[in-house]
Amino acid sequence: MEAQLELDAPDAIGAASPYDVTHDVGGLKTLFVNVFFIGQPGSGGPWVLVDAGLPGYAGQIKKKADALFGPGAKPTAIVLTHGHFDHTGSLKTLLKEWDVPVYAHPLELPYLTGKSSYPPPDPAIGGGFMSYSSFIFPIGPDDFGDRVRAISADGIIPELPDWKAIHTPGHAPGHISLFRESDRTLIAGDAFVTTNQNSAISVATQKEEFHGPPAYFTCDWEAARQSVQTLADLKPLAVGTGHGISVKGYELQIKLNHLADNFREQSIPSEGRYVKQAAITDENGVVDMPSPTSYNVGRAIGWGLLAGVLLYALWPNMGSDNDEDDD
């Protein structure tokens, strides 16, 4: 018999959010990246935070937690799908109030304990404003202290006994996804996403599209392809991803299978720094990287786009100043 899901029960905030995954997996979008709250809504129950969003969103995360689990609710743990800046941005602020363990895959620890920066982004691939501006995104190293702990080899996190962490590398060396077998619920992180994260327009509209991981930060494309196939083989019935709305039911399986079957054609760029040769990493961080192939071209386009956005934003004020001078 197929697993049944209790989907989209309204939480304490009101109507269900498009980022909620099931009745006990709530979601919150922090500008363009999602965090998740695993736990039964209600006052005093245990819960776990998955990822920590962008910098400046600690207050929003705590507000959502208070609404779901009661005023002053503190998680029993924080789990990181990976350590890119948009998934750890508010972590230090949260840890000032929450003395809880932070779990990540062993291969992700160098980037969370100050040992190594991530492989740099490739702004020339993926297309769109998010890709072209990725050269300004921070890559560390970050050090979150001795509360960071390695997830065990069996994928079991003590504070999440019903879930299993699955190593899904490619976008980041120690990227993990979380899967609950009982109802086939998946938190995929950035192993795949449900919007075109390379495009600012898609990010703004949150149009549902199944894509491989955000191209500009993916440093091993063959591993990324294999990770998507691994997740498709689980036949999930509900998924929350790092970018985009949650998707449920057999529509999810159909679209995820299509992505897995066509990953090379749909998601892997024809050219790019990490396309023909992946970054080499180990438990100490980056070992070796291929030379940049088009980094400066992508960066130049990015600066041009940023300048255009700034000029557009300032243009009405410039016009107003001229009008005042004419008077």
C-alpha cells in the first residue's frame, strides 16, 4: 500500500504556505532560499531547523518557530544540507540564543569550521542575473565553532530518528538530503530545485520548474547527476527544496524522473569551469580545481547588469533633482 501524506494542514500562522511540505514540515522563504521546520506544531514539542537562510533573517526564522511551536521555542538541533552562504547566513545569530548542535556531512565540515573556502562560483554558466552576479557571493571560510558535528556514516541524526541523511554531492562536496521513509517525504536542499534559480525573474515569480542544482555554485556535475537519480529512485511523495515551492504527489515523481532521465541535456552546461573537470575536495577542503575558463567574461557581464540595475533604481531620483534645479 502506498504511503499516505497528511498535506498542508494550516499552521498557527494561518493558511498553509506554499513552502510547507507536510503537516509537520513547515517551510519559510528567506528572500530566495528556504528553511524548514521539522516537528509537530503545538506548544512545547521537539523540533529541528533545517538550514539557516540568508543573513538578516534570524528574526523571521524565530518568529515562524514561535508561531509553530510556541513562544520562545528552541530547536533540539540544526541540520545543514550544505554550508553555502544562503543556507548558513543567519546561523551565527541564531546560535547566540540557541545552544544546540549543528549537524552536517563530514565532507562539509571544512567549510563550516574555518579550514577551507568553497570552490569559487562560475558566473558564466546558467544564464540570468543570479548566475552573472554570483561572483560577488561569499565562499568563506566560515567557522561556526565546536557545535558543528559530523553526521554519522549511517545517516542517522539523533534528534531526527525517523529521518535519514543521504549524501547527495555535486552542488557541494558534503551536500545531504533528508528522507523519511514512512511517508516518503524529502527535503532535497539544492540537489535539485523547483524553480530556475539561475534567473532573477524565475526567483521573483517562483514559477514551478524542475531544475538541477543552481549552476553557478555546482562544482561536480557528474556527482550532481547521480544525486538526482538517487533521489528519484526514492519515489518521494512530497518535497521541499532549497529554492522554489514545495511539490507533492505523483506529479512530483513524474517531474523528478523526467529531470533524472534528461539531466545531461537539461541541466549540465555545455561549457564551464567544472563541466569537464570537477573540483577535487576531501575532508580538509579543496585539493585542486580546474582553471577558470570564462570567469572574467561572466564577471564583466555581472558588473554590467549590476550597474544597469543601480542606474535604473537611481534614475527617478536623478530626474527629480534635475526638475528641482530647473525650478
